[in-house]
Amino acid sequence: MRILFLLFAALLSATAAWADIHRLRQLNTGDESRGWEAVGRIDFDTSGFCTGVLVAPDLVLTAGHCLYDKTTGRKFTASEIRFSAGLRNGRASAYRAVKHAVLHPRYRFSRNTDAAQVRNDVALLQLARPIRTTEVAPFDTAGRPGPGARISVVSYAHDRAEAPSLQEACEVVDRRRGVLVMSCDADFGASGAPVFSLASGEPQIVSLISAKAESNGTPVSLGTSLAEPLAVLMVELKAQSLFRQASDRTRPGGAKFIRP
């Protein structure tokens, strides 16, 4: 993390307008959380949680590093992952098991963060069953925002694990080589949290929270420019799905045997 911070230190030191926009508002009631139910908490059997967001009825987008146990470096299996859409004070709009988990093919897990990791730090979870309720509507994605663009984040974190929090006003400080530097708040558990642009009038996902850093004592967050990595993930998911189908067709258990 320190190495990555140093890469951006010169860029961040000249920017001060974002220093006063770190207020978070917890979405504790149904009225407060309405419209954000597609953001949910991802829980793992043996270690913590992350934030994720529906981009299709059966697809959850999150950070790639969330799929690894940060202590052992072991990758979680799909059966160890659960998604709770709109989780708020012990209740969720929908609970789902995960059928498949797909990482960006260029992502490599490491405890020491660098720019290449953040750039490819994305994963897709395919749910065991789609979430098809009018209450939970998946979000669209949009192109990468430029410096100065106003953005918002909805996230869970270690000190606000039971309800999501909304940061309505933060901004893109800089964008370089597929990595966004943002003034948005980030903490443990907020990994994978969707970053929204409201430029079109409706919330659209433009990034995911990947890591946190500091500039002159001011917290910043880091995330991928989402469009290209997401396109790669969708191709990867389709390829793996076709491979599984082909494997199922060639298994002996699928053949019909006749005794002579």
C-alpha cells in the first residue's frame, strides 16, 4: 500500500477541494435504503466480509482480493460464499448462495498492494439462483469518470457491518493507468463497494473500492476504472460456463450403457 501511495503522492498534494466531504450516512430504515437494495454484504465461512453489488439478477460484482483469506492466502470456494442483498439490521431483501466465482485473469493476490493489483482487482459471483424481485434492481455500469467527477459510494465496513452507509459527495482526484484515486471513505469490509456516478440522473457503477491510502494525513481510496475489467470478466465467465457444460457432456455418468 505504501508503494502505491507514493506513486500518487505528487498528484494528490495539489488537490485540496475534497478534504471536507467524508461524511457517511447510515441507511438504517427502509425509506433510507430504498433504491440501494442491490448493494449487499458478502460473507465468507471462515473470514470476514466484503461489499458487493448486483449487475444482473444472478451476478454480483466485488473486489478480487475479497475471494482470498487475507491471513492464509487461500482462495475461498464458491460454497463458502454467501450474498445478502440489502442487508439491514439482521434482515436482507434476499439471501443467496454462490454457484461460481470468477476472478479477472490478470489478478494475482498479494498482501502488498500495487497498481497492477488495483487495476485488475475485480471478481464476479454467479448466484445459485437469480434475485428477481421488484425491490432489488441490478445497477447499470458506465464509462470511467475523469478527475473532478462527483461520485457516491454505498458500503458496509467493520464498524458498520449491519447496515450499509452512503457517502453522497466525494470525487475522483485523479485517474492513471486504469486506477482511480478518490476522496471517498474506505475501511475494512468496504472492499468491493460500488462507486456510483449520478451524471445520467440514475446511479451507475463506475468503479469498485479496492484499497485505502493516505495523502498528507488525508484518507483516499483506490479503485479500478471498471469498464474494461468488467468486459474481460464477462468473457471469462462465459468461457468457464461453456467449459463446464462440455465437461458435463463428456462425463461417463452422462452416458447410457447397455449390457450385451
